[in-house]
Amino acid sequence: MNAGIPHAPWLKAPEAQALLAALEAARPGGSRFVGGCVRNTLMGREIDDIDIATQLTPEQVTDVATKVGFAAHPTGIEHGTVTVVVNHKPYEVTTLRRDVSTDGRRATVAFTESWEEDAQRRDFRMNALYADASGAIHDPTGAGLDDVRAGRVIFIGDAHERIKEDYLRILRFFRFNAWYARGPLDPQGLHACADLAAGLDALSAERIWKEAKKLLAAPDPRAAWEAMNAIEVRARALPELANHTRLDALMRLEADLLMPADAMTRVAAALAEQESARALGRRLKLSNEERDRLVAALGGDEKIVSYMSLKEMRRAIYRLGNQAFRDRVMLAWAGAGGEKAQAWRALIAHGQMWTPPKLPLSGDEVMAAGVPAGPKVGEVLREVEAWWIDADFPDDKLSVIERLKAVAQGIG
């Protein structure tokens, strides 16, 4: 037992304390917070999910929760996980486990009462830290706290064995280094990832894409990304993301200018062109929204340059949308080698501030001007819109109607 986290807001929350108190009443000393909530609190990072490890079985957890009025859902019952909801806040409560067998993607587990056995089946030593209700830290591997303090990502036990249990741990190794490492990557872990990279071929597309996005969302993932490239893990898992020059230039820009990271912009930067984005979308089963964003970031007729006028910027934003405009500015800026930072930043700022207006003209108004229903209505709308865009989006209904009349007469 070592230094603790007694003042963590999530730990002191009445919901967390009430749930742990109920579990502890059923088995004193048998439940602890575990994993990311403990690790991130020690490292001063934001907390996402709150997980609890327990010596109680899933059935006992469900019984305890329902008796005190909490909702219990068997969200991962085959692996011992019950999601308990306390005052609308979810907590994943998982019975201590040990692996019986694994195939590199899924594990068959048996429940245990040993904290040491539960810790040994986890991936990295910094993820095998437990905290009790008082905030006292328990470190079964004996090295998790030291790794957190030093910013080291090291597999528990033999790295090759941990990876063989789940090949996704290769990508997790790089993702955790991108987020938490403060020095070079652990050479033993890196060697094991290189040896077992072929195991990535067995992973589902969804798991690879989820890890890739998390990795590229790190504030500065350059060292981890370069290491992935060096041992060909990136080429194996993410062959479409091969534009190293533009991605590196983009990440350098963000780091030098303290710009917030955006994983999807980085993915776009690493793609060669629109067809690469479509290929990535098909292979890794991206959502339509994700695929469309990447495609929009990588092409189109609108030329993006640092010396655009305000009128040209607004026209581009109107045609592309705010998000696609920002993505394309960032990619163009990276492609320009990071020069003319002030001008590029002005484009980014304008793209965030200016909301494209809606053409103040309806199809009914076009027909009221004498245009018959049918294809001609759309033709007139497009011609008036082109004039309105070229005039820099005047907020003047009368001028738009006058233009409509002129166009309608011309078509008639």
C-alpha cells in the first residue's frame, strides 16, 4: 500500500462512495477502484470511465446493487462485468479474473479472489493500480506506481505473452505511449510488438479504428507514431495512412503553436487522396460521417491559400462547410511547410467565427415570380444563389427578389 488519492473528486462523489460501501458491506475489503480512473488521477489527467474490481461474483454484485435501489445491467457478464447505475452515473463492476485460454482476440476467463491474479491478466503495469474507498493505492505488480511517476509504459510480466493474449495490445502499447510516456518507448515492449505484428491481421476493423483514433487524439503522438512506422506496425494495421511528410508537418505545427489536436484532421493529413479515404472507410468500417469528412478534407475545387481575401474565405466556407474548410486549411498549411503562420491562423479563426447564411429565397417564391413548377425552379434558384455568393451574401431580401425577377424574365 502506498500514497493515495483521497481528494479525487470522482472518489469523493456520493454515488461512488455509496456503491463501494454497498459492495464492501457484502464483503469487507473485497472491492476497489481500478485502472484508468486511478492511473489518470495520479498523472493529473482527465477521468473518463470509473471501473471497480471486486471479489464478489456478478450475481452477488447484481443482488447487492438491486437491494439498495441501484440499477444493474449485465453488460459483459461472460467476462464478469455488471454496469451499476447510481443516480444516472454508470460504474462498471467486474469480478476479479484470471485467463483460462486466449486466442489473441478473446479470452475465456475464470473468476478468482486474488488481486495478484487479476493484476497479472492486465496489459501494462500502470493499468494494474487499485484504490480503495479511502483513496489508498494498491500496486500488486510492485511497479505500477513507479511507472506512473516516471511516465513509462511497460507490459506486465513477459511482453510477448501479454500480446499473445490480445493482439490489440500492440496498438494499445503505442496509444499509451502517445498519451502517457515521458521518455523513449520500452525496448522490450517494442521488440515484442515487432515480433508479433502479424497478429494484427486477426483483429476486427472496428477495434483497429478505435485505437487509431485514440492514438492520434493524443496531444503529441509523434514519437509513438514514428516507432509504429519503424517496426512496420503502422503499415500492417493502417496501410492507407502513409503520407508521413504531411502528417509530421501537421503535428509539428500543432505542437509549436499549442493548437488542439484533432484526430480526424491528422488521419486526413496521413492519407494521400480521396480514394485512400474511401478505401480506409471501406476496410475499417468508418461511419458515413467519418468517411465523408475525410473525403471532403482531401479534395474539391475550392483552392485554399494563405492569402485568401475575406470574400474568398466566406465563399469557400459556404461551399465546403466550417469543418471541411478548417480541415483543408490545416492540410494546406502543413503542405506549405508551416510558413506564414499568422495568415493561416486568420483563416482558421474566420472559419470558426463565420456561420454561412442560408439563401433567403424559397422555391415557392420562385414560382410566385412566374417560373413554372419543375426543373426550372431549381435552375433559377441556382442562378440566384450564384449571384448572391458572388455579391458576398448580402442580407437584403429586396435585392434578392429583384435578382430573382431578372433571372425569371431571362429564362422566360
